Amino acid sequence: MNLVDTHAHLDFRQFDADRGAVIERAQSAGVAAMVNVGTDLASSRRAVALAAEHEQIYAAVGMHPHDAKRLDGAALADLRELAQQPRVVAVGEIGLDFYRDRSPRDVQRRAFRAQLAWAGKMGKPVVIHDREAHDEIMGILTNWAQGLQGSSLTGRLGVLHTFSGDLAMAERAVELGFYISISGPVTYKNAHRLAGVVQALPLDRILVETDCPFLTPHPHRGKRNEPAYVRLVAEKIAALKGISFDDLAKATTANAQRLFQFELQPSMFEEERQSTDIEHRTSNREHQTGRRQD
Ligand SMILES: [Zn+2]
């Protein structure tokens, strides 16, 4: 069983004290890959560094709408250069946040459009942050998608992360070629609308994520979130869709690989074998630990 946490912020200071242990716990919980998403230039640099250090981590680079006012020509050029690094699988997170409004809205729109244009040219899918800006997000993405018809991004334009819209919006986004990513809030008691979206969406368009350190799923709500908890999100979605956890894990992992086009490392498959072969679990793990040190 493998899961992919498609949206994590392991570079944030909340993980400074125990980052290595958090990454190991994710592996033990069956998280075969994580996409560490940048939020500004410094964070994007750290994301690329983490991806270089850990074979199970991939990076996305971009300027979050909160920091849109810092996206000048020089920052955009630096981000572009970073995006050429191996293991950078997406541009993000980018979008609009009309809830916090930490950058003026016209500045957010300009930064969003500039980064979309750049991602399209590079042939990288985008990781979209949308808070209380559903209509504008869909308008801008629809335009962008039209310009990319027949390109290598067809059908894999990106992901609407921590989706918070309604079913009509989700269906429109899927039609355009986006994936819908679900995080901790689906496990909360009042998540009726999101539960309905999950039930109605086709399984081959759903991703799972944590957005850690934020949005911690039940029953850990109130504490720091971490990639290992993506399992709780996946379990809830499996229950909502009435399918087995294994089927849900297989489908969402295949979806993440189709969108981001990465391979799972051979050692991950070894880990999968271990969990089906419990008798040899201990000796295998010792073997693997020993191998990882050289
Ligand atoms: Zn995020």
C-alpha cells in the first residue's frame, strides 16, 4: 500500500526540530512520496533542497498569493531557474486568496497570471491555492486551459489543492483537465458539502494531501499536521466512496503519478512487499536500514 501526500510544507519552521523523524514516520505509514510545495522564493529553494536530499520528496516552486507583492521580475527569474532543477514537478502554490488579502487583489491577479503563463511554457502542471476566489480562479484557469489545448499538459493541467468549492466547480475543473485534492477538513464533522463532492467525483481525478503543518485531520485536530496523517484523509475518502482503503490508495497514487509524472523509488516497492509479508518484516527493515546508510 502506497500513498502520496501531494501537498506538504516540510520546509516550514514547524518541522525544524524533528524533520527527519517526520519523514521517517511518513514512510512507515506507507507514504511513498511527498510533494513539498514552495510558497515564496526562499521556501521554494528549501523545497528543491529537500527533494535533492530525500528520494521520496519532490518539489513545487512558486509564489503564494499572500506574497504576490514580492513577485518582481528578479523573483520570477529566480523561480524559473529553480524550476529547471530535477525533481521539480510543478509550479505552485499560486492562486488567489481573497480571505486574508495579504497582497492587494490586482497584484495577486497579476502574479497568478504571470506564473500560469510561465508554467504553461515550461510544460509544468500548477498547484492552485483558492480561498474565497472561486469564480475568478475558474475564469482565469479556463482562459489558461484554452491556450494549452493540444499541449503536453492536456488532461494534467494541475490540481486545485484543499478544494473548498462546490460540486459544480469541481466538475468544471475536472472537465478542464484539473485534479481535485482533498485534505484534513474532509474528516471534520461539519464537512457535508465536501463529503458530497468526494462522493460524486470520479475516482481517477482525486488526490490526497495534508497541507501540513496546517489542517490536521481528526482525531489529531489542534496539533501540528504531518504527512503520515494523510492516511486519515484517505481512509475517510474510502469510507465516503464505499470502497476499500487499498483501492483508494492505489487510485490516488496512480493519479498523483499521472499528474506529476514521477516514478516511485524501488525501495518504496520493497516497503510495499514488506507489508504483505509480515513474517519477514523485521529482518527486511534491518536490511533496508543498513543499506540506506551506505
Ligand atoms: Zn499549502
